[in-house]
Amino acid sequence: MALQYKFPKGFWWGSATSATQIEGAADEGGKGRNIWDQWHENEPNRFFDGVGPASTSDFYHLYKEDIGLMKEIGHNTFRLSISWSRLIPGGRGEINPEAVDFYNNVINELIAQEIEPFVTLYHFDMPFELQEEGGWENREVVEAYAKYAGECFRLFGDRVKKWFTFNEPIVPVEGGYLYDFHYPNVVDARRAVQVAYHTMIAHARAVDVFRAAGIEGGQIGIILNLTPSYPRSQHPADLKASNAADLFFNRSFLDPAVLGEYPEELVELLREHGQLPHAEKGDQELVKSGIVDILGVNYYQPRRVKAKEHLPNPYGPFMPDWYFDNYEMPGRKMNPYRGWEIYEKGIYDIMINLRDNYGNIQSYIAENGMGVEDESRFIENGEIQDDYRIEFISGHLTWLHQAIEEGCNVKGYHLWSFMDNWSWMNAYKNRYGFFSVDIETKKRTPKKSAHWIKEVAEQNGFNR
Ligand code: BG6
């Protein structure tokens, strides 16, 4: 019998992770320190249960077994990131040979198992020494990043063909410079804008270096958490608010990465508030040269927006949310175990937008997933019965399938995440994996969704 939702031949099925969240071995193998190691040392109590990044899920030692498990559940792709501070301790200078061995071993093992590596260069993990120099506020750090990217292409580009410069570049801007959930815990909109701008300059420099490296069959992209912005009503004030949220949180990265320029409306807004970042001569051309081949899309939840009801003091600090309030739409479907909205059609709306306004760029779902607190309450016969996750994934895949039927150029799906992992300040609070991880023993156990995805990958589709 024909499957109800059959995906195009060659569709990628896999899961996503990042170095700091899974590797562990934070002080082993010659790794330098990154901002997470340092922040946890300074303020352990800001992390859920006080748990830091020191050992996480220990992929550093268990990668071979993990890749075996990926194979078992039908993955043909796996998304991971390289840790800058592991490869180049301190961020500049000597390459750490133990890191080269580690990443070579991981990549070779993936390829031996016919699992395509999708590799991110930067997933929130600035080497601490470079943060001390100002991190992304400092243009010299951009050059250090371009060198690091070049080393990655040189060392691994013969085997890795799908590269991504950044994961969710807006998050370190929001977290580190606006809302106090990433180091360096600054709250300053002007600095936030500069950090966002330099991140895109760094992206463009890495794309330049990638083009110069001439990696045969290689493609380069960026991974953005696109959050469709839905207004409370069609009232002009709500529409304006929703447009502002879209400009700040989506288009400030999407437009330069895919179209090669910033939206004029965004530039105007920043100019109006005297918040234009410091730029250098030639930057416009540089941004143009950073146009990507491929786009990774992370989608968890939409942004519901209403016009700001109480305008703050106009002389107060400029913040993106000066323009809008989040809108708690009555009746929206919520993830009861994480507090985020679930709106499956959002994934379709993103894809239609990319098709119609961004040249139908080749894209992948680089993250989509459902975080759940304390999944042990769902154990039956020794296995977590995560039917809610199966429902979450299949709901999103149904809309993704619809988007493909309507001509959207989306080629793969990565669940966040392969296994439960350490998630920044939330540490192990929200569990996302196909496999659960006992954080003491590091034992991996498949959840019901692991068996389900195996079948989906093997049939290249599913019935619902
Ligand atoms: C994504 C990030 O935005 O959200 C991941 O790319 C992160 O790194 C994930 O782990 C889940 O976040 P949380 O806070 O629910 O654990």
C-alpha cells in the first residue's frame, strides 16, 4: 500500500547536536576553555541543577557506539559542530593534534556508516580568551574566526561537503547582549547590534575562505532559527509590530545570508534610533560575497506579536522589543512539558516564504524538536513511551511534505536531538533525544520515537 506521506528520493533523515552539548571531555584532549566552561565555573548556580558542560553526554569517548546507534535507527545524516576551543585552544595559533584525530575519527566513522556529516563551525561556543578580547564586538575576532574556518575546510573538507558557518546567530545576540541568558551577560542594545553585525561579517569572511578553498562538491550555508511572526490582528499597529519582530529576529540574518543585503527597513529603523553598527569600507561587497548555497532552518515555535501597549520612555535604551509585545493567543496549542507553543503549520509558512521571497534556496530542517521535562514518568516496560514526540515530529513532517508538494526546495529533516543533551543554562532540564541518557552512567536507551524514526527513514515516509 502506498504511503500517505512519501518523501522525495534521497531525502536526508537524521538528528542534530552541537559540540559543547554532547562532547564532554571539556578539560581533556588538549581542549581550551570556552565561554561556557568559564561561566559555569564563575556562576554554577545559574545552571539548572548546577550542572555544567564538563562531561555532558560524553560523545568524545562514546562517538563510535553513538554512530552505531544512528545507523541502527536509519540515519543517513548527522549534524554536529566542531569546537573551536578544542581545535585551536585559545582561538588562535596552534592546531591541537588530538582534536584533529578526534574529528577525523568521527567523520571517518560517519562516512564508513554512510551517514553524511553536516558540520557547523560555531554553535554558541566562543573560546574564552577571544571573549576576553571582546568576542564578536571586536572585529579582530572576526579574522580569527575566518582562520579557524579555513583550518576546518583544509583539515576536513575532503570528506565533509555540507558546511554551516553559524548556528542561530541571533541567539548569542539576544542571550549575551540583551536578555542575560548567555555569557557575557551584557544588556545593551547598541552592543547587541554590533555583535549581530560582526557575526554576519564573520559569516561572509568564512564564505570567502570557503570559496577560495575550492572544496570539490562542497556547499556552504548558515543555520537560522526562523520564527514566523504572526500578528494578533490585522490592525495596522499589530501588523507594524509583527513586521518589526520579523525584521529583527529573522530578516537581520536571512536577508544578508540569502540575498546579500540588509533590508532597507531595518537599516532605517536602526538609523532612526542612532543604532547603526560601526562598519568598514568594503563591507557591503563583503556581505554580498557571503551569499550561501544552502540554508539550515531551525524551527521550534512561532512568534505571536501585538503592538506595544505601554510605550516605554522614548529616551530609554533602544531594544528590539520596544516595538512589540509577545501575544499569548488564547487557545494556542502548547507543549505542556516545556511551555513552548506547538504550531506545526509554521514550518510550511517558513518554506513558502523561502520559495517565494528567497529564490527557493535549497534548505534543510536543521533542528525541530520537543523538549520534555522528566521523561522518566513515561517509562513503561523499560522504555520511554514518547508518543507526544512522535506526534510532534509527524505533525511537522506532514506540513513539510505539503510544502514539498507545493514546490519548496527542502531536502532533509534533523530532529533536535540524537540523544538527551546538555542545553546551556537549562543543562539537562528539557530532554529532546531519540535516546535518553543517564547523566551519571552515560547509558543510552532508545525511546519509542527511535524505533518510529527508523521505520520512517527506511520507508522514506510514513502513514498517520
Ligand atoms: C536551540 C539550540 O535553539 O534550542 C540548541 O540550537 C538548544 O542548542 C535547543 O539546545 C533547545 O533549547 P532548550 O532551552 O529547550 O534546552
